[in-house]
Amino acid sequence: MPLVSARTKLATVSALTALGAFASMGTATAATPVLNGGWGPSTRCPVDAGPMLASDGLDTSPQCVVSYSLSGSIKLGNTTVPTGKTNLQIGVVQNADGTNTVVAPAGGALIADSATVPGGLMGLMCPSDIPFITDICRQLSDAKLNKITATMESVGTPSAFDQIAGVLTDQPIVTIPVRIRLQNPFLGDNCYIGTKANPILLRPRNLDAPEFGVERFNGDGSANEEGDLSRLNLLGSTQYDDTFAVPGASGCGLGWFGIIDGAVNLKTGLPAASGKNKLTLNDTQTHLTGLYAPGVLAPDAGKVFSQNWHSAVN
């Protein structure tokens, strides 16, 4: 028998949709492997991480979660940025008592397209009554100098993960600490909204319930209605959060005594309290892959799960 019920798996998948859905901005990473068949979406699943390998199939069971969205928006204070393609991949160790442990890939869980901030630097801090900033604004007719790209980064392990909220609407599913890096020649290399010590805490929730289906396949990914692997697919839900607070920008402007920090914060309305910010992600797609009957493989379920993943790499 499966270690966890279909309801538990469904909750886990839906909840973790939120993890990938919110990641509106990101950076490219090294090439990822191509996997066969049913394993296809799980290119970065941390199957070799200690907690995943240690899953015995009885008390604990390993799963791979992939969640992505192609569009949406995130509003921080007075600034709204359209989101691009996103992809989150994590491992989840399900415990027999209903709790779980989230495991991130070594290279980080979030990957997404970079986003261009509308209006660029001019939109972010011009016009200004600060003479130094006014001088910068005069130089921004050059499109390259004006362009700002924004990258959202995970800065900690997600917490307060609620499986039941994943199948409900309007209930916080998980708390995810992030920061946003702003890049522009005038901003320097260390300009962030939020920091590791003071991150933005996103608590995404379902606006509507996703449609779902189940498929099974062999360890190498080939299709088989009686295969040892199962994948739940949750498709089409919208995720949102309008409760998070946003701290002010910091580290901007090549060490110019916080002048650019202040200009960015003044123009964009940061810091911004809860209720003044909003995340919306459209048409999220989530896939959760696990052993159909992990108990049969005890005490080596995690090791077999990893071996299956590697056998599917083309």
C-alpha cells in the first residue's frame, strides 16, 4: 500500500505549487539533464540528498515536486513587475505522522526568467529632489544605463508548510523567505529589496483549485499503468498572496552613503506594510512524483527512488 493517502499527496502537490509559482524573477543555471517519460519534469530533484536517500518507505517516503508558471505579476509598494517563466524543484520527505521535510537542490530550488522593471531606473527613482540623484537621472536617456533587471532569490528554508491548505482556497500554504536583487550600472552588485536577515516572507495560497490527474510509469520513466512510480498532476490554478510586507532597498549605489537606497525607497513606497503588496501567478502547473508502494521497498525506498531517477537520465 502507498505510505500516504491520495488526499495527502494531493495536498502536498497543491501546496507546493505555491513554492514554484511565486518565483517571478530568476537567473539561468548550468545545463540540467534530460529525463525520460514520466520523470521528464523532475530534472533537478535532489534525489541524492541525505534525507531523501534515508527514506525507508515505512516511516518516511521520498517525493519529487516540480512547479512552474509562465506569467503573472508581483507588486512591491508602488511598483508592479510582470513575471516570466518560473520553475521550482524540491524534494519532499513525507513522514508517517503527516509531517514532512522539504529538501532543496544543491544549486537552489528556484530558477526563472529575469524580469525587466518597467520604466527602468528612471521609473524607480526619478524625478527626485535630491541633487545627486537628479544628476543621475539626466544621464538615463541611454537605454543601457536605464535598464533594471530584477532577480528573486530564495534566502532560507520554507517553513509553516500546511498540507491541508494546499487543497483549500484562501489559506496560507507555506512561508517562503526571499529577497529581490536589482541590477543596473548605477545600483552596483549588492542592491537588494529584502536581505537574508530581513527577507520578504511570502505566504501563497490558492485562489482557485487546480485540476488534477494521476499517471504511473516504470523506474526508467517509460509508461506503464502498473508501474512502480506515480505522478500527480495539478494544473491551471492561480496562486496569490496580498499579506506580505516588503522591507526597504539596501546596498544600492556603490556605497554612496545610502543616497540611492533612499531615492529608490522614496519613489517606490518602500518599506511597504502588509496589504500594500501583491503576488499573482497564472496557470500554475505542478507535478509530484513518488513511489507507488514505498513500503514494499523498505528499508531502501530512498535509495531505489534515486536509482530510478538516474536510470531515466538520457
